[in-house]
Amino acid sequence: MSRLRDLVEDGRSTILTGEAPTVDGGDLAAVEARVAEIASWADAVNATDNPAAHAHASNVAVAIALARLGIEPVLQVVARDKNRIACQADIVGAALHGVENVCCLTGDDVTAGDEPEARRVFDLDGPQLVRVATGLSEGRYLSGRPLELARPLFVGSVENPAAPPLDHRAQRAAKKIAAGARFLQLQICYHPDRLESFVHQLHDRGFTERAALLPTIVLVRSARVLSYMDTSVPGIDVPTETLARVEQAADQDEAAYELALEQAEHAISLPGVRGLHIIDFRHDGAVSRLCRDLGIPTKEERRAHAHRAQLPV
Amino acid sequence: MGVVAFVEHAVKRPVFGCRMCGQCVLHDTGMTCPMTCPKALRNGPCGGVREDGHCEVKPEMRCVWLKAEQRSRTLPLLPPSWRAHFGQLRPPVDNRLQGTSSWVNLFTGRDRQRPDGWEERADAEGPT
């Protein structure tokens, strides 16, 4: 059973999802070591699908590994590398191993990766993939062929509140929700005003009742990494003043953490936001620090009390 | 390529950059061809649009969907129903129709055939 679904449907507890670091070798123990900290806080952990168009251990393999380790996985599926047949096969195949959460997205282009000469697929787009996954959950392939003993999937997606056209982003998110998405992991947004406007638009139209919004918080240690995201990660813009704030700080490490904490406090205070999606590039215990500073109880405490975080004002 | 397809391509290629997908949705997308998007997305802009509104894949090109979204609101003489269709969930492309005439496919209804598992839902439209 999807714990993530229970939390979204219950509606009381703060939800944390996180990203499993990419895995390129080793065995199950390697996955366990890399995912340990985020898994101790996150209700479910994303097994990413060749993020930034770089090849890694596959989404399906890592999702199954997480399940075997007792960590609830979210199978991330992007439309870039596989056609509709392969995407469906991955979702159904992972479900055989108990992977019920699926996060469907279009995906960065191949040119964002280290093999830009690769063929891009995009046989489906993100919203179509959401609908196809929802169909699988309801017991049919896209062709209409029935799936016997289909597992009930918990389908979600992503949206980028900060990328142009800004006025259209909420509508695109709504399209994914209408297609079947029950949670949206929002792309990291360094423009609080844009996130706020996006969330308000969805909330005012009742869409936050239908899907849990989980804005992403990225934990980094330096202005250099922020600058890299600004210039090299598609769809991410870090304002000059935000960059300068970390760059000019006496302690960049601390300034970068403070920035993430502020983002998290702001995001979680918005109506309709149900929790956070955390990506940790620091690997220094910052996930635990962030959760404690936000007043979010540990996973076990939240499970015990279905507790809604009371944020320090 | 048949005669109709030849004529269609001759008309639509210079004006819209038509790729002859054979299942034209120009009327729903502000008369902007989504197949000119490097990812060939049918349902709106990806999350990679640059801060200046240009394409993630081709930095020199303005995002096709930025143009589509703007035109669907502002293009004069566009029937209101076409504007309203902008937010609809469009089905996956039928790759068998590549190179055929969308005019013929519209006339025969071939372009409205969907896979049996693609459920059209009443609530498919997002807010406008």
C-alpha cells in the first residue's frame, strides 16, 4: 500500500518526499548508504529517471532496491528516453515489486546531458504520461488491453512555477491534475513571488484539494553550485541578488543553508502546500537540520501522531 | 505523398513550419505548430523554458509554447471555442499519420481516432 497516498488522502500530516542520490555502481548496500539520511525523514523517496539526461542505474532498478530496503519508492518516469510501450512496461514492471507511486514528467532534453548526440524520444509528453499511468492504475494499457490484477497506482507529476510563461504554469499544473496527478513535486523556485502566485492560483480554483503540492527545496553548500544551477539546469533561474547574498557571505555554507531554510518556511506557509520535496546535494546532515529547524517531527513521530508541523514564526 | 498532402504542405510549411504530423491542432494552439517544439510537446511548455522565454534545446529560438499561449489569447479573429481549447489535454500523436494530409484526416475523422485506453474525460480541461 502506498503510504504517500494515505498521507495525501488523510490531509493532516506534513508530507516529505525526497530524491534518492543517483547510483552508478555497487550493490544494494551502496543504495542504502546513499539514501540513508533522506530516507530517515522522507515518507517516500524518488528513484530518478536519468536526471539531467545523464545515464545512471535505472529508475526501475533503484525503485525496486528502495522497496527491498523497506523505503517507500516513487518511480520517476520521464518521456525523453522511451516510447509509450517501454514507459508502460516500466510502470507495470515496477508495480510487480510493490512500487505504487509514479511521478510522470516530460524530462530535460538530451542536450542537457553528457550524451547530447543521443536520440530524443518524447513519444508522450508529461500530461499524456500522467493519463497513461492513471489508465494503468485503472486496469488498462493505452491500447485498451486489460491488465489483470492491476495494482492501484498513486500517480503524480511535476511543474515548474518559475519558468515562462508564468501566467500559464498553474493552468498546465491543473491539466496534469485533471489527467490524474494526485501530487505535484514543484521544481525548485528561487522566486518566492512566482511560487506564491502559482500556488494561490491553484488553491483559489480548488485544485489543491485534488492534488498535494510539494515544492522542492535544494540543499547546497556554495554559491558555485547555485550559479551552476542557474546557468546549466534547464528552467532554473537564480536571481543575481540571491546569488550575491550567498557569494558575499563570510560563511557560504551557512548562507546557502539559511537560504534553503527561508525558502522552505515560505513554501510550507502557503495555502494548499502539503509538504516539501527535498533534494540534498550537501550530504552533511542538513536534511535533519532543516526538518528540525522547520519543526517537522521525525517520520516515526509524524506517523504516530499524524502531526501538522507548527512552524516557528 | 498524395496531391492533397502536397498542397497542404506547400501552404502550411512556409506559414506554420508544418511537419505534416497528419493530425493538425493549430486551431487549438493559437495557430502555432507544436511539432516545431524540439520535444514535439502537444500539451504546453516543458519546465525548461529559459528566463528570457527561449527554448531549452535551441537557445536562439523563442519557446513555441510561449508563442502559442500568447497567440491563443491575443490573435484576432480566432473563434472563442478555439481559444477555449488551448487548455485541453491533447492525446498522444498517432505516428502512423506522419506525412499524410490532416485535411483528409479531418474530413474522414481519422484524426479523431484514439487508442481504446485513452479515456476522454469531462474534467480534462484545466482552468482558462
